[in-house]
Amino acid sequence: MTRAILTCDEVRAAEQRAVEAGISLWALMLKAGQACADVLHAEFPEGRVVVLAGPGNNGGDAFVAAQRLRDLGRNVWLYDLAPKADRTPEGVNALNALTGPRQPLEDMRLSADDIVLDGLFGAGLARPLAGEAAFAAEQVNASGARVVAIDVPSGVNGDTGAIPGPAMRADVTVTFCAKKPAHVLQPAASLCGDVIPAEIGFGRFISDIESGLHENAPALWSHNLRWPEATSHKHQRGRLAVVSGGLANTGAARLAAQAGLRIGAGLVTLLCPSGALIVVASSVTAVMASSFASADDLVVQTERSSAIVIGPAAGVSDTTRVHVEALARAGRSLVLDADALTVFAGRPDQLRAILSAPTILTPHTGEFERLFPGLLATSTNKIEAVRKAAKTVNAVVLLKGADTIIAAPDGCAVVNTHASPFLATAGAGDVLAGVIGGLLAQGLAPFYAASAGAWLHGDAGLRAGPGLTAEDLDATLRDALRALHAGRHGAVM
């Protein structure tokens, strides 16, 4: 199944290509409804099934699914939101094929043992649920029944991921051929449960749609990873420099430096103000330590660096801004994180003007809002906002979160959902900056370095599990790398 993420319009374009190739809309509806029924029957083989049908083609899918489930011997109760609505020809076909009773939605009764198939509204709904549909959503959510949603849970906007009013909370969502933004963007993604893209006949036409948006996965970037060969030595594996804060603020940079070393950079050096050198030097082993006296000295000491991470606990100060400007104008490849972003708050054009080499920005939401004020609020969704930001600064931008988004200046973007909520802990972002810096130092293009870094960081978080701290990620990053290497080169003993 494709990893492409398509908007509602892009899905309709793929469907139209299928129709032009001779596949009827009725055939697509039949396969969609049957796929929903089959998933529900496999996931929840016991219990009464309550099917909720709306007035559009989602309702037609629900009718097909209801009949399929009846044919499978399930006890199906079908409730129709709009029993007198004018329907598409495909919806009429689905309605005519029904056997058994169909009742108005207002008569719906539920128990906690039921399985609900939600076919009220699909991904194209752009308004809040109202009236009987809103009441039904609230009843379903309160009932404790398990829910399978068709396309998206009713009440969710498929393109924006917004939840403008009441919405169903699904355990499983069956979508068709490709995920939509709502399946990967919060808060909608949390209502979708497990998302299962079902191939119903137009998946082969998706490659014709230039979406430029994918769900992050190793298939997108693993071929770019730089594994060492038998003749490799450390100087060929990239030199990463990490700039530390002052005496009391070295921990974040130490986390980043260790992560860069773990991810494969051949040499990693922590560069710190002279007053912090004794702390840094006494707390690292394979990571090297050195002090710098000025911005010019910092530029000299990074002359041989393949990439530099600056920002973690660097301090929101003129000094940090001067350091970033000096490194950028010297043509260094940079990962700008935390304070290195905040010192340019509201001045993204100024930041763009000084960047002269591959650069990756790794803000969390607050830092993103400070650097690009109002952009999140005025964009269709976070994906659009990050794409605009990347174009504005002419650099790769990674917006951290449960739905981490990475975008390049040319508009290519990925959404990373492969992560653990336990990564919401102090220092985890510093580790991510170091991972990305280490991959950039090894020669990965910025977009691939950011995408691979986000996935590997997320995988390490999943492996560490509950109770993780940032320090735990060093060991689990190793496990994540080993698993990728095993998949590429055979089992690792």
C-alpha cells in the first residue's frame, strides 16, 4: 500500500482516473463497502452491528457494508440519517440491494457490546456535526461500543484534521487506497484509531497524483543511509560539532553530541565557552571537547566539520545570534534548534539571508510560532504551515510533535507518526537534534537527514517505552539502527 497522503481533491482525481480507465463508481462503492464490512468482521467477529448511514456516498458505502455483514450472518441494525434524501446513482444501487430493515437514525439504541459502523459523513465534511448526527456521535462515544469509521470518523475534516464540533471516536478507520491528512494530523488522528487503507481499485492511479506528501517510513530514505564498509575509517564518516551553552547549561549539548556519535558520525566535538570546558571535558568520553573564545574562533574550530548543531541550551542572547550568523555566513551545514531559532523570532527573512549551506530547523510548536508568527493560525493545516516556512527560509523545517512534519523548500513533505508519547520529556528534542546532525554530517541530504532522524528517534522512543528519559535513547537508538541494518544486510547476531 502506498505511503502517499492525499487530500480529498487528490483522492477524487485518482477516482476519476479510475473511471476514465473503465472502472465504474458503483464498482468502487461495492469494493469500499465490502472492505469496511470485512475489516469490521475480522476485527470484531462477535456482537451486534449497528450501521449508521448518512446522505452521501459514505452512506452508500454503509449500505453495501450492512448487506455484506448480513450475508456473513451478522446481526445488523441499520439506521439512516436521511431516509428520504436524494442519492447518487451509486447510492440508489446500494439502497436497492439492501435486504432487511432500515430505521431512522433517531430510533438508534446502543449498548456497550455493540460494534458501530460509522458511515454518517466522510472526509469532505467541512462543517460541524449538527442535529441528529451530533446527538448520535455523542451517544456512540458515551456508549462504550467499539467503532469502525468509514473513511474518517464523522465530524472530522479530512483535509485539515480539524474537529470543529462533536465527532465520533473510532477504534478502527477504513480508508481507501491512501491516507488523508486527518489520519496523521492531531487532534483528528487520535480519533481515527488504527487506520487501514483498503485497495478498492484506484490505488494504481495514485502515482499519477503529484501530492509530494508521504507518511514517513524507511522506504523513503533508507537507501540513502551511509553504512560503513570494510575499508571505512572514522574520518570518512563525517565530523559533527555541537555548540554548548555556558557552565550551567551543557547537558542539552552533551545529549545531542552523544546522539550524533551513536547515529554514526565518525568524530563528534563539543564546543563550549572556556568557562564550561572543565564540566564538558569531565563528562564525555568518545565525544571530544574544546573551548572557543569568540564567534571567529568558533568558525575556525569548525572549519573541518561536516555539520554543526547549535541551539540546545545555548541561551536566548545576542551572543547566540552572533554565533549562528558567523557559522551560517561561513557556509557551515547547520541544525538550528531551540535558542538558535528563538533569537530570530519574527525575523525569518533575516535568517534566510545568512544561510549559505544546507540547513535544518527543528522547532517545537512554540519556537515555530515565535519564528513564524501567525503562520500556523492562517494555514489550512500544519503541513501547509511547515511547507510555507521551509520556502520562506529556504531550508528544511521539522516541526516537532506527535505528528512531526518535515518539509523542504520545494514543497516535499512527510509526516512522522512513528513515535512514542513518552518522548514528551526533557532532553528528547536535544537527542533528535543530535541524531539529525549526525546524519547530516554523514552526507545525507537535509530532507532525508531530518526524515530519517525523526523516524529513528521515534523508533528509539517506542523501544524505550514507558518511563523513558532522554538518556535512555542512546541504547535504544542503537537497537533501532541494528534493526535497520539487519533488514538491509541480513541478521545481526
